[in-house]
Amino acid sequence: MLRGVLGKAFRLAGYTIQYGCIAHCAFEYVGGVVMCSGPSMEPTIQNSDIVFAENLSRHFYAIQRGDIVIAKSPSDPKSNICKRVIGLEGDKILTTSPSDIFKSRSYVPTGHVWLEGDNLENSTDSRYYGPVPYGLIRGRIFFKIWPFSDFGFLRDSPNGHRFSDD
């Protein structure tokens, strides 16, 4: 009797550990569901929208200009940020102050990306903390799950003119 109960308990523990490892690998390397908060990505992503983020792109260095990414915040490593990639390493970025009086160019160094929110007036991004190390990127967002009225692939940036090819 005791042997049967212990055998079932050990099997249950083994299955739990096994499926826990599979789930961990799936969420770490494949992707997962994320809730974005804050106004910085409006109108593309609203506060409390639920999106799917895939993690394979960051592992294969396949992040491209225009992608929306989840990254560790450079100013607060305990929180994540949701921003659009404006520039890749080697790119020249036209930066503006919030008042739009001062304009300057910044270069994105090797191993970094330039991130900005779609809501430029209400976003703390690379204009504030500079280029973000590629290693802080957690995943690429490409699909909105909630609300159902916006279900589907994400739209292009309303600030498409910010992408520079020169």
C-alpha cells in the first residue's frame, strides 16, 4: 500500500518536473503572452493590451528596424518596456528634444538598438536613456490577442518617417 502511494507520488513529481522544464524552455526560447501597460506605444498598442511575443528572433539576431520588442528597462532592470526598434547598430538617428527645438544625430553603437515608443510625446525611450544593448531584448511582439476587436498582426508605425536609411 505504502509502496504504491510512494511510487505514484514519485511519478507525479517526475512528470511535474518534466513538464515544468518543457514549459520553461517554451516560454524562454519560443515565446509567450505578455500584457503591455502604459501609453508609450499608443495607438499601436493600448494600455493593458495582451500580445504574443516570440523569442526566437532575439536568439538569431533577426530583430529588424520597425519591429516592436519587449526589453528589460535600462533605467529599471526589474521592469520590462515595450518599444519599436528605430535603429540598428551603425545607424544614424535624428534625435529631437521634447520641445522639437534642438535636433541632433546619434549613432547606434555595435551591439545596441535604438528604441522609441509610437507615442513620442508620452514615451521614455532611447531619447532619454540612449541606445539599448541587444542583450536586454527579451522578445519580438507581432500579434495582438486582446482586445478581440484588435485581434491580429500589429500595424505599422505611425512614425514611419522616423526610419532613416541614410
